[in-house]
Amino acid sequence: MGKNNLAGIGEGIRDRHMYNRIHILNHRIRSVAIYLIGLSFIAGAAINYAFQYHMKDGPLHAVLLNSGILVLLGTLIMGIFYSGLRSRTVLVGIIIALSIPIITLRFADCAGVTIWAFPFLFLILMMVVTNRAIFALLSLSILTTQILMWAAQPKLTVEINGADHLGRIAFFVAGIISAYFVNKSYIERLRENHEQLRQIEKLAYRDHLTGLPNLVQFSRMLEERLANDAPRRQGAAVVLLDVDEFKLINDTLGHDKGDRLLLEASKRLVGAVQGAEMVARMGGDVFLVLLELEPERMKERYEALLQCFRTPFQIDDQEIEVTASVGVTVYPEDGVTAAQLTKNAEIAMYEAKNRGKNQIAECTPGLRSKVEVTVGMMRQLLRAQERNELELFYQPQVCCGTGAVVGLEALIRWRHPEKGMIPPGLFIPVAEQTGLILPIGEWVLRTACERNKAWQDAGLPPVRIGVNLSVRQLQNPGIVDTVKAALRDSGLEPRYLELEITESVVMKGTDTIETINRLKELGVYISIDDFGTEYSSLNYLRSLDVDRIKIAMPFVQGVEESRKDRAITKGIIVLAKTMGLGVIAEGVETRTQLDYVTEHGCDEVQGYYYYKPLPSAEMEELLRQQGLSERLVTLGRTGHSADGSARS
């Protein structure tokens, strides 16, 4: 029943709008034509009075009667057409059909031979009449009037014989036939326009895959419901459902099966709604549902909708299990317009995903406030890039054997003019969500390459510089070209750039692995950051051409107290060495942590035990001091060799 009602509501709204648009031109043409005919009758009454009474001294009662007939007919025509009656077009057609013989016969004596041409006025109207019955009625009236004129044979000042009357009738027959074909062409064109607009409406307001209303149509239908205030009487909710990890389904099973899954999901949702409730496809793997029922039953219905996705989908001979994240907004607490309700439902849906997916989240005031803070930070972050408020700090990576700085990690910082230094943990997630991570990430990459090359050109010791790549950056089709351009424009050799990719990003699938391997072909270093946090990444590690593994900070900092963390840290080092990979321990803050990872073969460490992240000027000074020390050591060794030779 829900499906039928939904289809009926959608078709009704669409047909009503379509009817208005298709007939608006026809209505305007008819309105102008009928208005002119009515006005002509009234104008004719005035002309008749002036000409027949004042110029020809006709009898006043006869002149007034004829003029009155014209005024009456003109007033009736205009009044009925603009009255709003459903049958007004038919009534006007009848009046005009009756007026043709009345006017022709009444004015035959005074108008003379020219009165026979009077009906030609209505041939113009017949061309734009879409009602064939009215067309036939006017044609019959015109021809009958000519026959009556022939039969009456009024005494006129010129001689009119049978041939004249036959010629007039033939003339009108030809005019009617011409009007018929013009009218037919006009109606066919209207029908073509009607069909074209139906197709346009279908594309504009219907989802091509499922046949459901799209977001535009859903919003229009919802606005009409809200305007009627029906939801206020019984309660209404907008439910937004997003299929979890749908991209993975498309990537692994193919888009064809993904589309068939969405089609089946749409059928399940339509079957789950009741009465006048609505289902729409917002786009991609997102569906919208409008529920209308008592508030106490809402949660039960939310679960029923979510259950549509929990039952496996059978596509061909394959059973596919999916889940969905659901966001809910309630009218009027969470919004009073379709746009507000839909936007807040999407906010709630993302909250459901953050909770672990396959969840239902309602849009609470706290959640909306959180989003408002995010939006505010996004706007400030956009301005921050324009105002050069972003800067890079550099944390040294130290060789466990020599204690020398052998690499750096570039870390972004935001120096806000009012709030001071904003930690990346607050604004990087916002940049990820909003897409600002792409321009910001490119700025970090270019700045790091340029700074490292400038240090080398200044004679400082060459070191690798590490730059983090986010999942959004790796999914960007142009990421390889971006890295290539940064190296080319800065002049930095690829071997001095290290791209750090978190283990969770590696888990995104084959497309990501292919991108990482293409980046490696540029000659840069590739390291897996936060290694050990994803239990199944070993399977992907076999497919990756990487250089180093960075042990996640929690394991490194846990070696002092946790036997499990010691075992995991040791295991990662052994695994890396077995695979011929370098190892760096992150977050080293104590001597005990340093000794443990060094004892088990770790190559480098990074953390506050040696250095905190340093601004560019301090990092440059550190490299300068290290370069000076290395030169002194080299000179010292050279001096020993020279002294020994002299003594011998």
C-alpha cells in the first residue's frame, strides 16, 4: 500500500505541475483570442450605434437592440471565460457558435453584402481550439449561417445569386479545412511538448536507477506536507540511510551488482513504509524516508528501516551482507523546512558512522552545536591559509646507533591571531571532513620540499623530510602528479622526501595500494605510520613497495609496564627486519623506551626524549650545529692521520 500511495502522490504532484506548464502557452493564446472577440463585440456595438443612428438616421429602438445584442454577447463571452468555471471553454464555444447566425442575420439588412465575411473572425479562434467538439460546432455554425443567408435572400443594393452563395460556402469550407490542419498541427505540437516535458520531469525529479523521487522531488513533496501542517498533528521524522562501505562493494563486485543491490534496497524500503509515507534516493548510496506516525512508535520504525539492510542481499548466486548508518530528524524540533530536516538528518547519519556504523543516531541540540563549531572552524581554516597563519614545525628523527639527526617529520601548526597555537588534532579532522585537506596537504608538501632544498643549498647536512598523506589525498586522482610537481618545482631529490601513510589508509583497498606503488616509482621513500593498530594489514603489506615501518606510539610507550606491548613492539621490529624494512619508533619519551627499542634492533627513534617539534629557525640551527660537529669530527680524524704519518 505504501508503494502505491507513494507512486500516486508523486505522479499527482508531477502531473499537476506538468499540466500547468504544458497548457500555459495554449491558455494564453486562447485568453488573448477570446478577450479580443469579446472586446470586438462591445466595440462593434458602439460603432453600430454611431454609424446606424447618427450617420444613417436609423430607428433608435432597432439600433439599440442590435447594439445591445452585441454588448450582451461580448459581456457573456468575457465574463464566462474569466469566471473560473470548469466548463467555461465549452460555454464560450456555444455562445460564439450561436452568435454567428444571430449577428449575420440581424445585420444583413444594415451591413450589406460584407456581412457574409463576418464569421472569418472565428476561423482565427478555431486554429487554437484544442477541443474538437467546439471546433466542429463552430464549423457547423459557420456553414449553416451561409446556407440560411442563401435561403433568406435579403434584398441588398447589389445582386446576389446562387453562384455567389455557393462561392461563399466553398470559401468557408476551404477556410475551415485550412483551420483544421493548422489546428491539428498545433495540437500535435502540444502533445510533443507534453511528452518532452514528461521526460524532462522524469529526469529532473526521478532517480533513473530506482524510479524513486530524487532529492529535489522529495524536498518539494515534503514542503507541501509541511505547508499543510499535517505532520504537526501526528508527528513526522526524516530518516536518512547511508549504506556502509558501499564503495568497497562497487570496487570488489562491480558497479552492476552495486546498482542491483541499491535497487533491491529501494524495494525493501518502499515495502517498509506505510500510508502516505515517502521513500526517495538522495543520490549514490543514500536514501531518504519520511515517516508520519505517533512519536512513541518512531523508534520501532527506525529499527524496521535499518533491518532492511541487515538481511543479506541475494544478487545472482552471491549473498551480500551490508549495513547502513541512519540519521534521524524530527519535525518541528530539528527543523521546520525540508532543507533543515534533510541537512540535520545527514549530520546525524555521520554521527552514526562515527559511532561504528550500523547505528541509528538522532540529531540532538548538542550534535548541531558540534557541527556549527566545525563549520565555524572550517571558515576560519579557509581564511587561515589565505592569511598565512599556517606554518610547519619539524620533529627530528634520530639514529639509534649514533644519536645524529637523520630525518625530519613536517608537522603543521595553526597560529591563530586570537586563540594562539591550535593543535592539529582539532583542525585536521575538520580539514578531512570538508575537503580542505587537499589544498592544505599540497601546501605542506610543497613547503617541506622547498625548505629542505633551501637547507641543503645553505650547506646544511642533507636529511630526509617526512610528510603525512591523508586518505583524502591518496584518493585524489592527481596525487602522483602533485608530488611530482612539488619535487620538480623545489629541485629536491626524491630520495630526500618520505611520504608517511597511516596503516588505516593502507587498509582502504587495492586502489590505494596501486597509488602508493606509483608514488614509490617516483623514487621517494614510503613509510607505514602507526603500524600495529590494524590487525589485518599484514596481508596488504605484502603488496606494498615500502621502505620503513613506524611503530605506533601506544606500543612504544607501553613497553615499560605492559608485557603485551613489549611483545608487540619486538614482533614488529623482527617482522620489519625479516622483510628488509627499516624501523622507527614513534613517541619515545624515556630512556627505558629508547633502550628497549634499540636493544631489539630499531633503527631510528622520534619523540620528546630527544626533540620536540621545532619551528623552522630552530630546526635550521640544529642542523647547522650538527653539520659543524660532523665537520669537526672529520677534521679531527684527518688530523690524527696526519700526526701519525709524521711520527712514523
